[in-house]
Amino acid sequence: MSKRKKCTVCDKALAACICQHITEIDSDIELIILQHPGEVKNAIGTARILNLSLPQCQIIIGEDFTDNAQLNEILNDLTRQCFLLYPSEESIAAEYLAINESSHRDTDIKRTFILLDGTWRKAFKMYQSSINLQKLPAVRLNAEQESQYTIRQTSIEGGLSTVEAGFLLLSTLDKDKEKYQPLLTAFEYMINFQIAKMPAGLFNKNYK
């Protein structure tokens, strides 16, 4: 049996290609997505939406990033100010960071935010395994709405998909939801497409 053909850009099946719904967004905020290996071939993964939409976004695959040369080069770059999006006990609210940095931040320093892409259990393990991540200042989000990632359930209160977390982080820091709305537009298309392909009654039975 031949494998389903995939789009070479978004890496989704041709029938589920999201490329025409991707909008490039000009942002001076850099995102580094650390993707758990178990998410690489996930057909409904959302990190790719961020990667395609934001020129200053890259994905690094792994689980223990302590000795990851690519990540450590970024963390040791003096032209970057790096933060980890993670709700640790010492984390600061993204809103606080936006208010306090906008007035006196050194514009020559690039703001770099690191996101963990995986289930909550996988993300926790990535954080616990990676000593270099634990040393970074952590930032947390205030999730005002429930996640729209209706085809992938989570028991974590306030749990968001990677693209939703990216949207909320960027729109909070830049104080501009409209600018980053295309991220959610592509995400919603992907979700609705998957729901439409489900057998009759399956979504209502298992996901509502």
C-alpha cells in the first residue's frame, strides 16, 4: 500500500494541506519551539503553523536539551534575551513583562521565547531533563478562554495547543491580537477539516 502523499511545505497530507491558510506575520519576537520527538509525525500538531507563519521561528527536536548545541548557541548569544514559556512557581506573567519591557528595553537585544511542544506530560519531562531550560526566566500565560483544540483532549486546566500558546504570548507582548489572528485562523481551519472528516457522530460522542 502506498503512503499518502504529503505537502512538502506544511508536511500534512495533500488533502489536509493548510498552506493556503497561512499568512506570514512580521514580528520582531523570536520563537524557538522545542518539539518532543513524539510530536514530529503528529497529523494534528500545531507547531508547524507558528513555524510557517513567523519568519523568526524555528523548531528544534529533542527531549533532553542540556547538551543540545543548536539551542545552547542561542542561549549563550549575548544579543538575545531568552525566556521560557513555562508555568513554574517562579514564573512571571506575560502581561507584566509586556508592560515593564516596552518602555526601557534595549532595542538591540532580540527577545527570544522558548516553547515546549508536546503533551503536558512530555513537556514536563523535557523541562525536568534539560538543565539549561531550568536556568531561564520563566513566563506564564493567562488563558482567558478554553482551548479550541477540541480534537485533542487534555485534563490540564487552561491547557492550550502550541499555536494557541504562541498566539496568546505574542499578542500579549505586542498588545495586538489582530496582528496575530491569522495564526488562529489557520488553526481553526485545520481543526474544522479534521472534524469534517470524522465518521458521523464520532466528534459529538468522543470530544464534546
